[in-house]
Amino acid sequence: MRSHLPLLFLLACTLQTHALEPGTDVESPKADGTHLIVGTKSSPPIAFKGADGKWTGLAIEMWRKIALQLGFTSEIREFKDLPSLLDAVERKQVDIAATAITMTANRDTFMDFSHTFAPANLGIAVLPRHRPGWWDAVARIFSWDFAQALLSLTVLLLITGFVLWMVERRRNAAQFGGPSHVGIGAAFWWSAVTMTTVGYGDKAPITPAGRVIALFWMFASVMVISGFTGAIASSLTVGQLQPAITSPAQLPYVTVGTLAKSTAAEWLDQHLISYTTYATTEEGLQALSDRRIEAFVNDDLVIRYNVRKSYADRIVVLTDTFDPGFYALGMPLDSERLKSIDIALLKVLDTPEWESLWRQYIGP
């Protein structure tokens, strides 16, 4: 028996040393079945690779703190897009999914969710309001809206002038007589100078019916000129006052982009809004910057982080968010680790370290 003591002592030391060997993220556990595969995809600030090439982000750091509590080691496996990651969870090829995964009823049918750790409202990125120069003003003068207003005003002047000519052409031939085109032209001139209150006095009706028409036109001109002035001004300035989109209600009328099979895509499908899909938020925002789309819809936190990082001078994010949701860690259905992970997650949320991480990745 004594001859076996040195061998037992050596074996114990070996096991103890192995238990303290560092794993990918935390110290190696003593129990079997606690080395987990963590699937993720780049979705800053929730999950992304830092400058040193290591994975970080709100979800990744949350998982590391949970793993440290529960004695798990973890191996991070990158996926090219969210559908691939969700498929791997459903097939139980990964144990944990840690990225920008929003809890939805559809996903709950093939995977389990932990408690939430961050809001996941949808947001909209658009191009900033256009700041026109002198060329834009000239272009709007020749716009269709401006032409419509001017054409309508011309038709009204012609109608008024024609009615006056019909009444005055025989008894006031000196001013409105002669060939038809001459008389109507003179009446058109009179209606124009009367409406604009210039009133040269070179032409004036002399018949009772003509003066009634003139009196009516004088009062009507006050309202007409005000309305047409507003219409013309609107045609010149409407492009300056409104951005391409200001709310989700306008999405059906503009070209939209989003991520494939994302929560935003589900929302757009439910509201019958067509869209173009992109593999990453960066690609979608670049398409918006290049004016290939007019709005990009995705998780608000993700959009704001990417815009702040690379597009602050070119893209704005609308203040109002919509379709409120929540981020959570994903696991295969009926995961035996769900309860313990939930408890550990809630403990992390209740620490000052989590508040510091939130400010680091999300902001104040």
C-alpha cells in the first residue's frame, strides 16, 4: 500500500494543475461537460472583434462573466450571418449564442432564451436633410410643382379675362375690341394687373356687368394671390424642409434596406414593406451613404454605434424607435443550463461592472 502513495500523490498534483489551466475565456472546470461552444456573429456593439482581434462587446462580456461564475470554459465560433447562427442553435451545434439576438415568438419555437440584458428596439437610419445652394433653388423654379402652380394661375387669368371680354367687347371696343386675340389679350392683361393690385388704369370696364365682374375679381384676387403665393413658395422650399423619411409610417414610400432574416425584416414583412437585404449593418449603412437606399432599418443600438463610429458626418438616426424588443442569450431547446445561466446573468446585471460595460459600449 505504501508503495502506491507516491503514485497517488503525483496523480493528485497532475489533476490539480490541470484544473487551473486557463481555457479560452475562463479557467478550466473540474467537471466534465462544461466546455461550451459559443456561437456569435459580428454586430457591434453587442458582439465584435476588437483591434487586437479578440471578441468583445456587450453580449460577449456578459457571457464571460456568467462563465466565470459557473465555472464554464468556452470556445467562440464565428458565423457569417444571423440565420446561420440560429440554424446552428436549432441543430444543437452550439451551446450558447451570444450576439444581437432579439427575443421573438418565432425564434422561441426552436430555441431557448436567457433573461434579457439590453433593449432591442428598432431604429431607422436616413440621410441628413439636404442643404440646397443657389443651383437647387433654380432647379426648383423649373420643377413640375412650380409649373403646375403657374399653369393654374394662367388658366384662371384667362378665364376671368375671357368673361370680361365677352361683356365689354362691343360697348368698350376702344379697350377690349378688335380681333378676338387682341381683345382677349387686353382682357388678360387687365385681369393680371388687377390681381396683382398694380392697376395701371390703362384699361377698365365701363359696362355695369363688366364693373360687377371687376369688383368680384378684386376681392377674389386677394385670396387667389395668397393661395398661389403659398403654393409657389411650397414648391420652392418643400425639399428643404423635409428629409427623405421622418417616421416608420413613411417606410412604404421609400427604398428600404435591412439585414436578412432579422427582427427588422420580420417587422417589414408583417407590414408588407419591400426591402433590400444586406449581410451586415456596415454594408447597409454604406448602401444608404451611397444613396442606393433611402432608409436602413435595424436594431437601434447597433445602428447608432455604427453611425457614431463611421458615418457621423453623413447619416442620422431618427430619434423615435419602434417595435420594442429585448436582447438575450440563445440556447438549444430544453437546455439544462438555462436556469443556472439566468441566475448568473441577473447577478451580473446587479453589479457596478455591468454599468461600466454599458457606458463603454453603449454610452451614457
